[in-house]
Amino acid sequence: MTDAPASWFGRLKAGLSRSAGALSQGLAGVFGKAQVDAATLHDLEELLIASDLGVQASARIAAKLAEKRWGAHVPAGEARTALADAIAAVLQPVELPLDITTHQPFVVLVVGVNGTGKTTTIGKLATRYRAEGRSVSLVAGDTFRAAAIEQLKAWGTRAGVPVIAREAGSDASGLVFDALTQAKAAGTEVLLVDTAGRLQNKADLMAELAKIVRVLKKVDAGAPHAVLLVLDATTGQNARSQVAAFRDLVQVTGLIMAKLDGTARGGMLIALAEEFGLPIHFIGVGEKAEDLQPFNAQAFARALVGLDA
Ligand SMILES: Nc1nc2c(ncn2[C@@H]2O[C@H](COP(=O)(O)OP(=O)(O)OP(=O)(O)O)[C@@H](O)[C@H]2O)c(=O)[nH]1
Ligand SMILES: [Mg+2]
């Protein structure tokens, strides 16, 4: 994207304003009235629901704004700020950093449906942890496609970290078993395991993922120490079924929302926070290594309603 603003916040804000149901645009109409009354708050609640926030979170946010007892016209900036604060309050509980210092090697299994941004996210995480001076290894657990292995190797080269891989078509569980054994012996601090994308309703592929987890536990009963589900922020309601399915099968411990710089449906993140309460560790706002940011509830809420950082 050549017209993308330079800062990560700018890319986030631009992405969140780009989708058809963007909240920031709809707000001008809702808060533009002379009186802020019950009807306005009803309209706001409808707008929040239409912007993918979900019925429960939308009701909670509207109720919080009703407490303001605004009488006459409220300046747009004040209304947006109050809304951002109410949204941030819903998101605050899931703003939880990923602590990779509790075990060694700390095994991160990255899962999700096809094309959400798993491999890219691993590359970004590797870059981040390397910059912190940690020893990192990547595991090319997507053994289905040669291109997937090459993609991870390219990230490994860029980040300056080794990639443990086998030829395409190999058994992913066997590779993962050897990789963790090797990482333990080498004293690696962080092991990032890539997996093939799989639809949450494909039982055989999901069973294969469960097998990867079982095999990791044979080497280290506590592994994987984090199971991160990468979601594509341009996805709508299907994200809910992705979270439910992966959570039930491989005990997802946290979420990463990628592609928030695209035509992102950011309201979804709020619905997921309300429904599942899973930590949101990072957001992706671009394709480059530096485009992974720790999730910040306040910043996200402000960008979503169209305010500046
Ligand atoms: N704009 C943008 N693009 C992203 C982001 N994260 C990933 N992508 C792009 O999305 C595409 C898919 O990313 P991958 O990392 O290959 O996704 P994946 O989940 O590993 O895909 P599979 O292995 O095929 O399931 C690539 O073109 C990435 O560059 C992001 O945060 N923003
Ligand atoms: Mg991949």
C-alpha cells in the first residue's frame, strides 16, 4: 500500500476506517443530532452491532454512555472520546502481554485457518525476540507445501534465527518432536512452531493438530506453553467459530489479530473479547517485521472510533 500512513497507529486507524461497516464513519450521523437522547443511544447501539461488536458488548457500551446523561448536543470529540473509553473498558481485561520467560524452551504453537497470517506473524515474533537478545528457533511445521517451508526459511534468514525443517510431505508431528528435543539440548529460549492453515470444520486436519500437541507433551509435559490463534481482521462472524473450534481442540491461550491495516472489521475483536475473554497479545498492521504491535486496548479503541493516538 503506497498511500499507507507511516506510523503503526496511522495504519491501524486507516485499516479500521476502510471496511463497509466502519464504526468511525457511522458515528458522525449518530452523534450529529441536536439532542443526545434515548433514541441516539439506541441508534448508537444499532451501529455498534452493525460494526460487528456483538449484541452483548454493544449493550454494555451503550449502557455505559447512558450514564453520562447528556442533555443537549454533545461536541463530536467528547462523544467519540467517551465511546472510546467505554470500548477500552471492555478490551482492558484482554490486554495481556505474552510472557515467554516462564519456561525454557518456551514453545509457542501458532495455529489458524488458511492464510490468516501465521507464518508472517512467526517471522515478526522471531525478529522481536531476536532484537531482545533471545535465542530463537523456528519450526517449519507446515509440511504440506514446499513454498510454506521456503517462506519460513526466508523469515528465518531475515531475522537471523535457525529454521528446523524437513522436506515437504514429511510428518509434522515427527518434525516437531525432533525440533523440541533439539531445542532443549541446545538451550534455545523460544521455539516458534508454524503449522499448516486448516479450516476449523475439517476434522482430519484438526485431529492432526491435536497430535502435534500430544507429541510436544511427550518431550515436555508443559508444552506448548502458548497456543496462539492468528485471526484475519478482515473476517467477520466466522472468526467466532474459529476461536471456539481451536480453543476446544488445542486449548488456545491467546489471540493475534493480523491485517488490521486492511479493510479490517475491528469491531469483531471486541465481540471476541466479550465472548471468549482470551488474551489478545499482538496485532498485525502490515507485512513487515516491525508491523507487529503489542495489543493496547486504549489505542485500539481510539483508532476504531476515528480518534488520534
Ligand atoms: N496487510 C497485512 N498483510 C498481512 C499481515 N499479516 C500477514 N499478511 C499477509 O497475508 C498473507 C498471508 O500470510 P501468511 O503469513 O502466509 O499466512 P498463513 O496463515 O501462514 O497462511 P497459510 O500457511 O497458507 O495458512 C501474506 O501475503 C502476508 O504478507 C498484516 O498484518 N497486514
Ligand atoms: Mg503459513
